[in-house]
Amino acid sequence: MQAIAERLQPIRHALGARTLVMGVLNTTPDSFYDGGRYASLNAALARAEQMLAEGADILDIGGESTRPGAEPVPEDEELRRTIPLIEALAARYPNAILSIDTTKSRVAELALQAGACIINDISGMTFDPRMAEVAAQAGALVVLMHIQGTPRTMQLSPHYADVVAEVRDTLRAHAQRAEQAGIPRENIWLDPGIGFGKTVQHNLQLLRHLPTLKSLGYPILIGTSRKSFIGHLLGGLPPEERLEGTLATLALAVAWGADIVRVHDVQAAVRAVRIADALVRHSPNANDSLSLDRDSTPSDCDSFPSNRDSTPSDRNPFSMDRNQTTIDRKQP
Ligand code: HH2
């Protein structure tokens, strides 16, 4: 097996030039959207193959649901759900970039040995004190997410004096702790944790103010896929009917600075972020297509300011601030 640093090369190269898509693959019986669908090894392998064919840059494998109210899963069970799948994926798709979605250092350690190279930790490496050491020793990339409380309690009464400032400060502290533990800066991605101890209004504010989080200087990952705030904003739609709402959040998250999106629907997300990339990143592919488009001129493209050229502070033109406090206690 190639060293982790070598396996991470393709995403390092693409980062910033285009939005990376991380496909969700939960082997749990109870995840809020895909729970129970990929519990067998064969079903999970087939889904992985489909997501890779659809253009997923990373597959994020999870063996413990973190939906609101979820009970912790014993380590043995989480290992049983994830390690054989990672081994099988690494053997079948040696170039695939695999991420383990866990807060347990032992699960992360065995997942890295089995072929994963990213640790996606919703606790920002705070639930398990050994996590940072495991990541540093292996040379793994880490996704450090913000959460208020634990999955069991986080949606009971989320509260912040200033959600954007508090999430920014916590993420900065997570990154500093990671660097002190020996994880190099280029191996750290940050995530505001949409739906993790947040009301609808908190989620909206964090998305609108992504430039403030981006100003910390690390790549930003966003996980809005089919989450409950989208259902609430659309009059109570269930997870199965939240794809269009998800795509809207992806496009705007890219415009506001997201570098990686974590999604259940890879094909739809890839298509959405490619268009968002063409608009905000002026990606070379988009300019190639423009030259074939007789209704457009290059100046059509150039007339749109790119957020990436502006200062990272608050450049958000939308300043709605409704006092919506609805929260969902069963879905993130
Ligand atoms: N969301 C979920 C799980 N892991 N990791 C990061 N970094 N960011 C997220 O927003 C995030 C995450 C929840 O989604 P899902 O895995 O589909 O659900 P469940 O926790 O019920 O398995």
C-alpha cells in the first residue's frame, strides 16, 4: 500500500482549484438518511463503486450514527462495521481516498492501517484524548468539526451568544491543538458542524458567514446534505425530499468559500459544484466551454466578482436575521 502522503496527493492537487466531493457511506442501521441501506459488505461495496463512478473524490465511511439522540456504539461493533469494508475497498480501489468518520482513536488507528488516510472526527478530536497522537503518527489528514455537547444531547437546547464567533474560536483552538500534537497544517480541514448543536438560525448564520471561518486559513468542509434545517425551511419535508434544498446550500457554500462538501448524493452534488466552481473559481474547464458557447462572451464570465478575490472578512451581501429557533431533536 502507498504511504498516506502519496495517497493524499490527488486531493492536495485539486484543493482550491475545484470543490472536492466527499461521498457519505454509512454502515449503520440507524443513520438519519442512509441507515440500514449499506449494512452488508456487498451493498456497501456496490454503493462505493457507484459513488466513485459518479465522481466522488473521497468516501467517508461511518459505523456510528451521530444523529441527535443517538446512543454511542461500542468500539467492537464500530470496528466490525467499518474495518472489513475499508480493507475490501482498499484492495479493490487502491487509488480511492478513504476517510473514517469516527471519534474513537482505536477505530481510526485500525482504519488507517486498513487503508484509510483521513480521520473525520465530529468532536474535533476532543472526545478521545489519543486521537491527535494517532493522526500525527500515521500522517493522516484530519477533519475537525465543531459540535456543542454530544450527539445524545446536542439538540436539546443549543445556545450561543454569537454562534459565528464561538464556532470560529473553537475551530481555531482545535487546529492549534492538532498542530501542537504534530499534525502539519496542510493535514487539517475545519468544519462548522451543520446540525450539531445548532438551531435552524444558527445553521443559516454559519453558512452565511463562512468567509469568517475561512479567514482562519484552513480548508473548510461543509456537511449540509439532507439535514433537518433544509426540511424545516421547506415546510417540514422529510430527508428523502431534501435534495434540491441541499444543492442550493452547496452552491452558496462554494461561493462563500467551502472547499469540500460532504454529501449523500454524489452525482447531483458533483454537477452542482462544477457549475458553482465555474462561476466563482473561473475554473479552466468553464472557460473552455465558454469559447464554444455562441451566446456568451468571455466578458460575461469576467463581469462577476469572485469571492475568492475579496477579503475573507464579512463579504456576505445577504444580512437576513430572522429569530427562528426551531430545532429538530432527531435529525442533524
Ligand atoms: N455530518 C454527519 C456525520 N458526519 N462529519 C462532518 N465532518 N461534517 C458533517 O456535517 C457530518 C459528519 C451526519 O450525517 P450522516 O453521516 O448522514 O448521518 P448519521 O450521523 O445519522 O450517520
